[in-house]
Amino acid sequence: MARKEYKKETKENELKTETSVNSIQPVEILPASNPVKSPGGAPSEISLSDCSVPPSEAPIIPRLTLVQNVGQLCEQFAPGSFVLDSRLALTDPGSADPAQKILRAILIGLWPIQYVEHISSGSGPSAWGAARRYSSVEEVISNNGTLYYREYAASLHSAKPLAWFRPIRTGLVLIARPAHLGTTSGNTLEADFPLGVEGEGAWALATWTLRGVSYAHVLNRIIYPQKSWGLLKNGYPTRILTIQANKKAYKISGGQTNAVWVPVVNFERPTPPALIELAAQVLAGLIGREVSQPLDDAIGADDLTYE
């Protein structure tokens, strides 16, 4: 495939930075002020870089992670589990109860795409931290990179091998407290799920970073098409999602297979107005101004806490 085809990438594939976090705090919803609306009631461009919250008071948002068969989390949690803040298992892939395998969530929005250099698993954590990250396809190409594995593999024995870059994207999500975790007053779940909506239960705010097969299964196959012409065409938050982990085997070099857990997304029902309002309030609290529906699908991340 000709490398010039990369130029067809659109502006929406640009990214300021990826947000990721390692702690949890209840999120304060700020009073909305100075609404910014474009013609037709849709919001103008929304960016958390416009946030009125001082950096020292910016909320730390927990991360939602799918536990794989390798890594530190699989020493504490069952592979295939969804874990909040690296400490609270939200699902149980081995349960006989199907409800304990499923998360309910609302996607508020997505930060634009970032392109991250692939570092082999045998290189170690120090090398992973040195992986290059770029905000556009043009930057990848100009730094001797490619997004296509076959092009990368074919170049390995050349005088100037290419680097392989993969897309990565982070979403801001509301997660419903799973029923099997209980609702006992006074336990830590009140801090973990601080956003309550009458008749709709308690919810937590989290970031969810998608890369590799997770990016393909969630974004390429479900979210992007549904946003363009399907159930999400009126905005990401307009449908409640169900998320479940399935085990999938992939062929690797030497004829062997590698089993990984991939998220599978489906649609439960239209999001009720009270939860749509909650999503808008959360976003307004982060950017410091009122937003109207539909919520924007490209949000900045300058005032969140990063790794």
C-alpha cells in the first residue's frame, strides 16, 4: 500500500495527549456558567484546556483496565476481569452468573487518536517508557514510521527498517456500580461510585484507554460505525453500553497462538434523560462551563492528571 495514502487521515485523528491515572477521587461537579453554544444548540469545540479548575485542584480520575494473562494485575485479579483504579474488580469472568461478567457504561467522549511506537515485550519496562508518541500520521511518516505491520515486517532486514506505530485512544466513561458489589451504606463503594442518579443507581467516572485488539474491537468495529450512521449518531452518551470480556486466540510466529482478552461492546438501551444530564454535568465540571447536547466527541485533556 502506498505510503502517500496516509495523507488521507482526517483532522479528527490528532491528539494532544493520552490521559491515564493511578488514583481515585470523588469528582466535584462545578456549577455551570458562561454556556457556549453553536447554532442549532450543539456545543462549540469543548476542550479541558479551557478548564477553570486550578491545576492543583484538578480531579484525579481512575482508570478502567481489562486484566490480561500477563502483567502485575493478573497476580491480583483473574484475567478477563475489568478492574477500576487497579484495586477494585468490577466483573468476574469465571462466575456462573452472566450478570457478574458484564459492565454497564456510558461513553461521554473520546480524546483524539495518538500514535505510539510498538516496543517488543522482551525489551523491558525501561524501553516501553521510551516509546515515541505522535499526534498525527504525518509525524509518524516523517520519523521513519508506519502504521502497517506488513510494511514494518518487510523492512526489518533493510538498511533502514521502519518503526511500527499503533493507534491508541482514551475515552471518558461513566460506569454503573455492578449489583453484585452490594450497596451497604458506609463502605468504600460510596467513594468509588460517588455519582448517584435517582432510579438509575450509582456511577463512577473513569478513563478507558484502548489500543491494539481492544482498539479494533471497540472503536473500529462498534463505536466509529455507530457514531457515523447508527445508534450513536446523536452523540456517544445517548446509549448505555454493555461491556464484556471474551477470550480470543491469535496466531503468532512459529505457528503458535496467543490468547488475549478482548472487550465486546453491545447496546443496552437509550440513555435516560437523567443520565444524559449527569454526563453533561460531569463534562461541565471538568471544563468549567455549560455544555449542551449532543456532547462533543473530541475533548482536550490538559487539566487532568497523567502518568
